[in-house]
Amino acid sequence: MDEHLHAVMLPLLGVLMVVMGFALRLNPLIVVTIAGIFSALLAGISPLHILNAFGTGFANSRSISLAFIVLPVVGLAERFGLQQRAKMLIDRAAALTAGRLLLVYLFVRQTAAALGLTSIGGVAQMVRPVIYPMAEAAAMRIGGDELPDDVTDEIKAHAAAADTVGAFFGEDIFVAIGSVLLITSYVDANYHLKLDPLQIALWAIPTAIAAFVTHGLRLLRLDRTLVGRLSANARKTEAD
Amino acid sequence: MITAEWIYWLAGGFFLTTGIEIALDRSHAKRWTNALFWSLLGGSFFYGSFLGRLPSWPLGLSVIAMALVAGCGLTSAGAVETTSEAQREESARRKGDLLFVPALTIPLVTILFAVGLSRVTLRGLPLLAHGEATLIGLGVAVMAALFVGTLLLRPKQPFVSLREGRRLLETVGWAVLLPQMLTVLGGLFTQAGIGTDVGLIAEHVAPLDSRIVAVIVYALGMALFTVIMGNAFAAFPIMTAAVGWPVLVKHFGAHPAPMFAIGMLAGYCGTLCTPMAANFNLVPPALLEMRDKYRQIKVQIPTALALFVVNVCFMLVLPFA
């Protein structure tokens, strides 16, 4: 590479700062602010221009944060027991295997996220108090009351993964979620297009279906794995 | 013609009210810094509507001030009054499935606007500004859901939903600002020519004169950048400026909506594999008291790899159909 190319590459140090900052677990807001200012200065952009860029960048990306205006509605429903009601509904489906239960949860989580209801579910509110205990109880029907540590870890990992996969590949179908609005606001601000958020949301549907099928099949295979491991385990206990 | 501008004021009003409520809350541990953060955020939403007439740099200063206040750990959630677990159980039994109605109102009304009213014209002019139908719908939907919710649930204090909203907003905390900050960073990186740089590197690494290679470079770049940064939001502006826009859309004529939508989802495959996305991949194992803190990532990797291949196939076909 010639010297000119080296000078052009200098602002890339900003990317390196972001990587380092995140790797060192520094607060992302600080990392992003400093890395942005730093690489702009390296590229020879004046301080006033940088301030202007922060201002216009913020103003043009306000649509991302519009996702938060639903919080008063969600909070109101939570105050009157929305989470508790959802628990009551899922409790009725207790006659399921661990894998099938998690498959149902994956479906509910993904569908709710697609409707913009990402606060229905989540590891803290839903998986730990409801979904994991139910999945464990289902596994106990084949493995007895004392499950091996390795098996409980496997069920916990799958319960958390079902939540994450469901949320990720569901939320992008909802038009007012941050990632959809990030795409439209970034592209509109930088390339002078007018992308409709609904278009972006609709194009997330094929991948959402693929995600449900792929991860769903793996959850059904989890049942076979659990049966294999737990019945072997039960035989061993009997032989002892 | 109705534009989306008033919805920014609705959001600004919500943030500003949160700031004022915190300023009046004597019990709040970090009362004044929190009040400053949320008030600045709310004020900035209003200011942003007048950038043509007002200079941009004061808004830039306000944004940097917010980032510093929140980034230095000067904000944290206060204790907001809400119902107890027992009260909620009892209420859930009494209200039943009506509880789902306010939440379901939001997507229903939003879709109604985005699909039904986006093509309506009034005296030759569109009723809703072009490309803003969904956002306008969201604003109307939230107002409708609050109305329906108050009617159905009959809270004793009429404005309790604002306080409940503040409770949740404070739970999210400074992370509220992060997606917008990453967009600002992307914009600065673009102005500093970093997208072009990554594009130059990508060109040196792989020949982008083939459509198939270009799609793979875009998808792989999204996934790898996301693994490093822990967030597909940060990868999107960089990879789109480097490959997505100049090569795939401008040169090969890809349709931008499917290309960018699925490109973002290729990034999500990276999110499933990285400890950098700590809130998704490391907090749950801690909450579930797992022995192996990386087991959730190990469980997610096969799904991520399979979906990555599926996404690349979609990106080769759908944007060019």
C-alpha cells in the first residue's frame, strides 16, 4: 500500500477503538462517542462539523427510539397482572415434553415479538420462573426426580436459547422495532431514499420461518437426546 | 397531509415527563443526573424538529452531554411505585384475558395505518406523508391503546400509565440512547470514509465483480462485525456503506428493502454466537444459575450457522427477483 492509502486508512483506528472498548467492557456510550470524535478528527473533520454531525445524526435517527413510546401501555397492563395472566395461560399446557414445551414457547415468543410484544417473555420474567421449571418437570417424568447436572444445564441452555432465537427472528417482523427503524433511518439519512418500515419488516418473514423450522427441529431432537440420556441413566441407577 | 413529526414530540414529551417526575422524586438515588439525562433526551427530540431554522451544534453538544452523563454511570433506575406480585395475581384472575387487549391494540392499529390508510388520498394529496404511514400509525396506536387500556382496566389515577412507563424506561436506562448513538457513529464513520476503507479492504481480499462473492462478503462482514461489536446495529452502517449500497444496490441493482432487511438478519446470526452480546448470551446463564456460562452460546451456534447459510441463499435470490 502507498502512503496515500495509509493516510486514508488512519480513521480505521476508530473501528479498532470500538472493538477494544467493547472487549474491555467499557460503557458503550463512552466508547461510541469517543471513537466517533476520534476517527472524525483523524479524517480532518473540524470540531464544529463533528458537533453538527452529532446533532443531525441524532435528529435523523429519532425514529429508532420511537419504539419506547409503547412503554406506558405495557407498564399499565403489567400493573394489572399481564405477566401473571400469561403465566396462567402457559401453565395449562403442562402435559408436554421438555422439547415440545420449548417449541410452543419458541412459537409464542416469536409470534409475540412479531406483534411488537417483546416484553411478553424474556429470561428474567418468563424462562426462570415458568418455562424452565415446567421443562424440568417434564424431563423428570422420564428421568426421575434427580436429574444429572449435565442434563439440567442442557435444558436451561435450550430454554434461554429458545427465548433469544424467538425474540431475534420475531421482532424484525414488527414494523416499529429498533432494527427495522435503524435500517430505514440510516438508509434514508445517508442515501436519500424513503424506505417504508413495513417493507423491511415483510422481508424478515422468510428468515423467521426458516429460524422457526431449524430451531424447532433441534428442540424436537432435544427430546430424543433427553430420552436416550435419561433412560440410560435410569437403567444405571437400577443396576446399582 | 399528516407527517410523523408530532410522534417525535409525543416521544419527547414522554422522556421530558420522565425527567420532570425524577426531578420531583426526593427518594431517587441519582435524582439530578437522571433528571438531566431524560430532560435533555426529551428536549433533543423537540429541537430535532427545527434543525432547518436552528443550528445543529447545540443538539450535538446535548447528545454528547447525555452520552457522558449516562456513560460515566451517573444514571440508575429509581424505585417507582407499582403493584405487588400478590395484587397482580389477584388482578390477573379478575381481569382475565382482557389484559391482552391494550397490548394487542398497538400492532392492530399500526398495521391498519400502514396497510389501509397509506394509499388514501385527499384532494389529490396523500393523507399520510409518503413512507411515514407506519410511524404515524404507531403514534395513533399508542394513544388508542392507552385510551382502551384506561377504559378496560380502570386505574384509580388516570395518569398512572405514564408512571408505569417511566418505571420501564428507567429499567432500560442509558441503553435507550445506544441505538441512536450507533447511528451517529455510523454517520461519522461514513464521513470519515471508513465505509470506503472497509470496501477497499474487501476489494483487496475478494473480487467484488462477482454478484455471488459480493453477497457473501456483505453477509459474512455483517456476521463477523456483529461478533466483534456484539451488536448488528453497529455492523449495519459500516457494511452497508462499504458493500451493501455501492456494490450490491448501485452496481448490481439489488432491491434495497430485501437486501438490507436480510443483511441485518445475517448480522443477527453473529449476535447468537458472541459473548459481546452479553445481555442476550451471558446474563441468562447467570440468571438460570448454569454451571457452564457459555453453554447457551454453544446451543445457539448450530442454529446460527444454518440460518446464516439460509440468509445468504435468500440474499442471492430475493433482492434480484
